[in-house]
Amino acid sequence: MSLAETLATATAGPTSSGLVGEVLEEYGQAARATVERYFDADNRSPYLHDLVVDYPRRGGKMMRSSLCIAQARAYGASLEKAVLTAAAIEMLHNGLLIHDDIQDASQERRGRPTLHAMHGVPLALNAGDMLMLLALRPLMDNVDEVGGWLAIEVLRETEIMARESAEGQALELGWRDLNDTTVTEADYLRMVLKKTAWFSTIYPARVGALIGSRGRVDPGVFMHFGFFLGAAFQIQDDLLNLVGDESYGKERNGDLYEGKRTLMLIHARGACSAADRAIFDALLAAPRERRTAEDVAWLRAAIERHGSIDYARKVAEALVGAAEFEYARLYADLPESRDKRFIAALIPWVLERS
Amino acid sequence: MARDDERLHRPPPQRPGPRRAVIPEAEGVNGRAVDSGGQGSAGDDVASRAVNAAYRVVEDNIQEGRRAAERLRGAGPAPAEASPGARAIAGRLMHLTRDLGGTWVDLILAVLKEPEVRAVIDRLTLHDRGPVASMSSAVALAPSPAMSVTQRVSSRKPVEVTLSPLPALARSVAPAVAGLHALSPASPPIDQVALTRRPDGGLELAITIADDQPADTYWGALVDVDSRQPIGTLTVRILE
Amino acid sequence: MAPRRATKVAIIGGGCAAITTAFELTRPEMAGRYDVTVYQMGWRLGGKGASGRGASGRIEEHGLHIWLGCYDNAFRLMRECYAELATDPAAREAFDWPTAFTGENAMGVSAPSGADGWHNWSATFPPRPGLPGDPLAPGELLSLPRYIGRAIDLLRTLILSVDSRQRGGGETRPGPSPFSAATARGDPQRMAAAIADLVGGAFAASGAVIAEALALLQAGLETLPSPLSNPLTDLAVWIAHQLRRWLETGVIATPHVQHVWEMMDIVVASLVGILRFDLLTDPRGFDAIDDYDWREWLIASGASERAARSAFVRGIYDLLFGYEDGDPTRPRLAAGVGLRGTLRMFFGYRGALYWRMRAGMGDVVFAPYYEVLRRRGVKFAFFHRLTNVRLAEEADLRPGERPYVSALEFDIQATVKDGADYAPLVEVRGRPCWPAAPDFRQLEDGEEMAREGRDFESHWDNRRAATRTLQVAKDFDFVVLGVGLGAVPHVCREIIARNPRWNRMVREVKTNAIQAFQVWLDHDLQDLGWTGEHLIGSGFRMGFEGWADMAHTIPEEGWTQSPKTVLYFCGPLPDPLPPVDDEDADYPRRRNDEVFQNAVMRLRETARHLWPKAMDARGDFRWDMLRDPADPEDTPSTKTGEARFSSQYWRANVNPTDRYVLSTPGSTKYRVSPLDMTYDNLTIAGDWTETGLNVGCVESAVMSGLLAAHALSGAPLLEDIVGYDHP
């Protein structure tokens, strides 16, 4: 079945975003429930337990865990086999969010104050550590569910992903905090691959396929597909930060306040005249606390003036196209299933969501 | 002769032959970027440049990952270098060798471990120690003290005792035997059987046989009380 | 668009393959899309599986037919056929499924032992859940772990059944035991002495050491995976070696246990060979080793000489008549076929290992199919013998047009009086059966033909009443060639002349003639001193390697006073040198006489090894036991001695279309598939084609019939042919 047909089927029933929403809801629920099982309600460590359970209970799209489950099921495994790994993904994700929020000095997360805003950085940091280490438990419990060897493979994958994510995060933070002005588009893509795509799409696809195929599929084949999907996802995220409506998770223009090197920023800087570029660099050189609303407004205007938002949108669409191409090659021989359709529908969804 | 359009033609079959490959190929792609033509939409330039850049980035990352894996593993170059297809096959072969090797070992072990099977093999070899008419004799069945078993058989009749332990017996903390039974209903079970640990780690087997115990062959399984795994069999033949 | 007329399909042949195609094309779901006519030489369907009823309604077969429990396609279709008949109240009583096939679990082999002796070994295979032809869960059939798991179960059962029969206190007298090693001397004391000779303590210690080493290996294998050239793999190979040595020196002295370990050796060698030859990753699957002989390949995969020469391996060759030119000193079997076949046969069976039919194969299989097909509107043209498949002239083909069959030429051997349809079945004990000879009364000039001794099934009897030529588009649209391979060079001369692939196929894919006989006895096997558990066996190098006790068919025959048993024998029949001439009309008679002599000799020389009491005081076979259907029941027999054998049944299956198809090394690649698209309107069906199984048997023929149906109609889907997509 060609991708067009797959998508047509996906949209024939519930709409494409309907299918995605449905599956995210179902698998998200399963992952969430599994995560809850690991929160030991009988041992509510003071200053820790309540912080640890906070972010996971705030909800979220559950895209990463759902992708993992759908991938495993598309390759033939049952929900039970994949749900532990999906839970681990959610725990890791939320732990990383806690740390991200500290690193970005964000005030708000999913409509409520960030954890460190409520409890201070030291305790929030500790809770983030705990949450990430807690993810080891379901990964160890995998031994019973998928066998020792596969459990080890999943752990290996997790280690690789953790390293890539840390390296990616380092790039992003380093560029921002040390004001690297030489960041190119290729650098940006590389950073997004490591920081976002590896964790959000590549890793769930890889471990899902490992579990589903019982180790027969080479996880490496998902690199391209995973990257294109994850990069489009990230670019859309960055776009929403500039143009999204208020229901979106972070503050409007928050990235500009942060000085985050987004595709739009890089593009705008590259398109600027030499004079403007100097202003650009000066504005970005200032530490975050000294960045004013006017500074941000200027950056915003520069971005709009040079059509950077449209540019980034086009790049994201191109990446979606590339993801569709890779999807068609990867999944052609898999039997038809709702999960396969879901994965196909995810590709345009990453851009459609608002 | 019929004209082509008058004749019916066979439909082509689904495929020309059987699919013999055991491992279905989840088609790994070499994933080389399609040149500009692929993404065909307005803003082709932007799109194709971005996609090309993206392909280069991910390919680099894959290479990086491989080199890191080699360094971390400390071994030589990964089995099949360049093409992901060959590497995938090498990986699968490795898994299968492991699976098959392990399963074949399971086959041998499973068979050898079955107490009934061990009993058969041992019966075929007929350890012949001669009748034991009186109180006790110390019989070392294997070199290590942990494996040595002292027999104390109390019986007026000639008796032949065979203990066939599995290696697990040496490690078992709590071996036990639950009585010895014969096949014939006319022969009542021998209940006074006990297996205890000696201070030096060996075992002592104590059997008491009643004067009127019928001549027959009695069997019992040795079980480890904690793990409930069979660890050997005990056979007692009363010769007259 | 005007409704199309139904597509006319001419199916030539009435054996398993042809009948399967007819069954598929006329399924109710096809809604009459195909208008099928079956063209059959002679008076009965069945091909090599045809059977007839002779004097006293006795069943007369071509040879010995058993259906293995792994014949998933054949059984599925057979059950569907019976189910369809069950809906017709008139047919229900005559055709009831549950007793048509009975499952059996013991098979035996006789192997030489000592200077002159033979010993008989039988193996009982555990019954498995389900029935053959039950739907399979996805992944159930083909996974290697599943095969291995079943190997373990099987082995455990086999070993335990050794012991289960040897209880009884201090005595070691083997009773009727699956592993009774009744040698020619039949001496249990000797057996006990042999056992006692085994080295005791060393034996147990080595076993314990090896078990401990294996435990270490297993623990080692459970840790993190490592690169291919792992010392653990080397350790595994070393242990295998030690294990073999231990088994050979310690255990194998005991004949009955020996056979179990030989089987295990073969299983282990098969698994090692699968890895060593990369069969799991080779797109050709097991076909990749088809150039090797099976025994040769097993040894190359590490099997011991002893196991490769074992009675078990020998038995498989016997089962498949795998002897080149029928010569028992030249066993030849393609290794891929052997491997696939043994895996499916021993680890893929459901219910019982094999199944026997309650009556003749014609009665149990082809009569129901005939009835179902007739009810569905299939037409049968008996007495039609194909003489030529005519191709369209090459010069007449337009560019891009594929070659096609333009006409089919037949001899009409006999015409039915008044242009009626021939009614082929007779009734014996309330069941419709095929007679051993045609009903001449229905035929024009029938009495004269009977007097002349017309043999409508003989290749050498060319007499005919008329000829007939069918034209493409007018009389047929598609052709299914379902004749036996031996007939192909005679009837497809044009194709073979023009098509190099077919040319090679008929030269490289070999066949054997088969000889067979049946004896009805007034004593059953127990009376005759048979102590084995099995009712089917093979062995002995005196021709007729395969034998079977078919006492269960006697109630179906028409005796007023029944004999106690009937024994079937069959085996390959070597071809004469120089090769026989088509004009040599006397050939069949000469070969039949030869089979008569062979049969007498077989009974005289070798029956004693299986049934000691079948011999008289002078050491000759007790010919007086043979039941002559012509004898009035209560008067003593008139003939004496071996002349009594002439009342029994024997046959030389020398007709080309009756020859059994072999799977010799190197021949598989020359088989042509029913899916082959060379000819626009022709497909082939038969166990000689590329069926997936590629071996001569009912299941292979049925699979080819399904493929032929797919080739013409697209149905069934290839994935639905069980075992087609199999390594």
C-alpha cells in the first residue's frame, strides 16, 4: 500500500488527527497507568515523592510513549510487551523536562508553575534525578516481559540515547549561554538530531521495533525516518513558540527571551545586513535577565522581515516529506494495522498540531 | 488458431515462487537522499537543500555512533562495515546462533535432568554394589566431600541401593526423599528413608527396611525442598 | 458489459493434483466462474492413488498409501469435501469422515544385525493435539524454536517409553515394547547380559560431568551477547563432540537406546547444518542444499557415520523410494527435501504421526471427491487418453504474444452406449467404490473389448474407438496438465522440443517404477509371531522394502467369511536395460510375472524375520494361509504351495504415468512451477512440479493443485497454502 493510500485510509475513518488523537489517548493512558504503578504511595519520601509525581500527572501529549507502543505492535508484539518501556520513556521525559525547565529558567509548564518555581532549584533538580533513575525499574522489569536479552538491548539503546541527548543539550545550552554566533543551519539540524529527535522519535521507534520484532529488526534502519520526524516536530515546536496561541505550553516568544538558537533565528541572522547582524549579536550576547521586551520585539521583527517563519515552515514541510518517503520504504512490507496507520498519520500531525 | 483477443489469458500469479527466507526483511534502507526531484513542491530549492542537509546530518550521526560503539567495545571493526544490510544479517545470525545454541543445550540438559530419564540411564548401567546385609557402609560416590554419601541401611535381607545424584545435589541445601515406592500394589512403600547433611558437607542416607518388606524394586525421587527441583533418584532393590 | 460466459477449463488427469484443482476452481465462492471438465484415461479417477475392487470386493491398490499427520493441505481439503457431502442426506451415510482415516503412532524399521540376522526397531511417536487440516495459528507451523521444542518432547517420550515397558521387578524380559530389540535369535537373556556389560561408574560420572559442563555453557550463553567468533560457540561444539563420544561409548551398546540417540544425532546435525549452511538467511531456504545427498549433508553437518547409516535414515529413504533406478544400493535424496520433509513429518504433525485409510484410497479419497465435483457440475470424460498437447505455431504468434496451447488431442478408448455418461462407481458393503475393471456393459462393443482383454490403463494398449481434438476458445480456455511426469515426454512432444526448461525437466527429474503385492491371510500377525508394536515398517534389501498390516480394511471388503488380515508390500522396481520400447505390447505382462517371482521370494526369504510363525516346518512360507477369493468358504483349497500365490494381488506399476517421482540431488532446480507463465493458457499440476515440498507424496500433489488453481484464478492466495512459504 502506498503512503498516499495509507493516509487515505487513515483519514477515511476517523480523521487523520482523529486517529492520532485516539491512539495517543489509548496508549498514553496505558503508559500513564504503568508509570503510576511505580510511584510507591506507601513510602512518600518527604520533599521528594510529591515532586516526583507532579509532572507526570500534569498530562502531556504522550507522543513518545505512544510511538514506542505503536511501533512494537506494528511489528507484532502485544501492548503488554511494550508498555513497560513506554512508561520508562515517560518517566525519562518528565525528568528531562524538570531539568530543562531549570536550564531554561522557565516559569510555566503545562499551564502551571514549573517545579523549581514551586520548590526551588535544588529540590527540583533532585526530583528530576529521581524520576530519571526511577525509569530504570520498568526497564529492568522488561526482563520478565520480553526476556533478558531484549531487556539488555533496550538498556543499551537507552544509554546511547542518553548520551546523544546530553550532547545535544550541551550544544544548545552552550550556544546560548556562551553566545556562539557561528551556528549554522547544519549545526542546528545536528543539534536537533541529538537533543530532540534521538529521544522523542528515534529511540521510541528503535526500541519499539526491537521489542516488536524480538530483536530481528536492525534498529539502525529507523535513523532517517526518526530524525526527519523528530526534527519537523522540533521546528514546529519552535514555530509555535513564536506564533502559537496561548494554550501552548510555554510563554510566547519565550525562546527569544532565552536566546535559543532556533532555525528562524539562524535564518534571520544569516539574512540580515551586516549592520543588523551586529545588533543581533549584541542582543544575543546579553544575559537573559538583561534582555528587554524591546530587544525581543526587535528580534521578532527581524525574523518576520526576512520571512524566517515561512522559511522554517517550508523546511519543516520538506522534512515531513522526507519522513513520508522514508516511512514508505521502511513499512511497506509490514502487515496493515491501526498502529501502522497511526505512525503514518503522525507524520503530518507533527505539523498540524497547534 | 485463435486470435489473441478471442482467447482468454491467465492472470499473473501473486509471485513466481515460494518465500523461503526465515527472517522477513524489514527493509533496511541505505536511505540515500533523493535528489531534488523527491520533494516536488513550491519552494523546491529550500526544500531540497534542507532535505539534503538533513540526510548528511543523519548519516554523519550514524557513522559517529558506529565509531563510538567500536571504541567503547574495544573490539575491532564491527562485523560488516558499510552496508546496513550485511550488518543486519550478521546481527541476526548471531542472535540465532545464540538462540539455537542455547536451545540445543536446553534440549540436552532437559533430557538429562528428568529424574525418570536419569533413572533409566542408571538402570541400564546397573550399579552393582552387592547386597548390604548389615548396618552401615560408607560409600563415596564421587571425589568431592560435598558429594560423598554415606549409606546406613538397616535390613535383614540382601539389599541393593543405588543413588543417582545430579550435580545439583551437591549444591542443594535441603535434600529430601519422600519415601520409596514399588510398582506392584502388593509391595507397600518404604517410609523410613532420610537424607541428612553431614557436618563436613556430605550427605548421609539412612534406610530402614522391615523384615517383611516384599522383594521388589523401590523408587523414589530426591527433591530439593527449597527450589522443589529434582536432584536425583534413589533405587532400592530387595533381592529376596 | 455483457456477462461473461464461464471460463472453460480442461483438466487432464484424475489424480490428487488434478482433482484438487478441480475442487478449488468449482468452490461455491467461485459462483460458477469456471466450467471444468476432467479428462481421464480408463475408468477410474485417482492416478497413482487409484484403487479398485476385485474378487470378493477385495481392495486392490497400486501400492501402499499412507497420509502423514503433517499433510495439512490434503487433510483440510479432504475434510471440506466430506463436510460438503454431509449436507446431502443421501450421501451422508456412505461417506462419514471420522472413521475414514485412523491415526497410528508407531513406525518400524528392520535393520541388519550380525551375520545373518535382522532386528526390528519400532518407534512410537506421541500423539499431538488437534487434527491434521485444523486451521493453524499464525507462526505455529514454521518457527524453529517450535520445531526444537517438539524435538525435546519427542525425545523425552521416546526415552521414557523405553523404561515404561521394562518394569516388572528384577526381570528384564522385554514384552511387546516400542523398543523391543527382538533379534533374529529372539533372546532376552542375551539382551540383559549386554546391558550388564556396560561400564557402570565411569558412565554415570561422564554423564554428570557433561551435564555440569552444559550447565556452565548455558549460564555463559545467558550473559550479554558477544561477537560471532565467541569461545562459547567453540565450547558448544566441543561439548557436542564429547557428548557424542560419551553416547557412543556409554549408551549406544544397547540397541534399543541406540536408535533413540541416532535419531537425536540426526536432529542435532540438522540444526547444526541449518546454521552452518546459512539456510535461515539464504533466500532459497533449504533448496540451497538440494545438490547434496541427504546423508552426505548430514555427515557434513557433523552427524556420526553410525547415525547417517542408521535404520531411521534408511527408513526415510525407503518411505520416499529414494533409490536411483530402483537400485537399493544407490540411495539418493536431495538434502533440502530430506531436511524439510523430516522436520515437517516429525515435528509438524497433528493428531497422529500418520493416518491410514479405512478402505482403498480410491474409495476413501477419490469417490467422495468425484461425488462432490459431480454435484457441483464438473463433467467427467472417462476413457479419454491424451495423446498430444498442440501448441500454436510460432510463426502465428504476434509480437509480445505468449505461446499457448491451441488444441488437445485425445484417443477415445471406448464410448458409452447411447451417449450416456459413464457411471463409474460400484457398491461394496454399502459404500461407493471404484471397480478393478471397467463396467464393459456400459460400453459400446463392451463384450468384445472384455474378451480382447483391453487394458485402458496400459501405456502399451493403444486401441481406441475414436479420436477427438479439442480447440482453444471453442472447447477450452485453460488447460491443467495433471498427468504423471512419466507421461509428459509422450504427450508434450512439442513443448519439450521447443522449450529448453521443460526439456531439462523431463531429463533431470527422475522417476521409479514401483512393484507391489497384497496377500490375504487366514491368520493375523500376532498368531504369526509378530511382537512389534508397529503396523507399518520398512527394511530388507529384497525389494518391497515397505510393508503394512492392513487388517482394518477387511471389514470394508466383501468377504462372506473374512480373512484375518491383509498385508501390503511395495518397493521400487528397477528399469530394464535396454529401455523398453513403446511398441513392446508384451512388456507389462513380463514385468508382472517378474513381480510375481519377486513377491514369492520376498515371502519365502524374509517373512521369518518379522513373523516367525509364518514359516512351516521345512522353512517355507505357509502358502496355505493365503485366502483365495475363488475358494468356496468351507472346502479346502485346491491349489497348494506357492501356486496359491496366484490368487493374490500383485502388480508392476510400469505405466509411465504411474511412475513415482524422485527428488534426487540436483534435480529440484529443474522442476517447473505451476505458477510459471510461459504458456498463456496452460498450467501444470502434480507432485513432479515445483510444489514447495518438491517430493513425491499426496501433500505435494495437493499443493501443486492449489498452485495450479491459483495460476488460473488467483485463488487460493499463496499465503493460504500451508507450508508453501517455508524455508
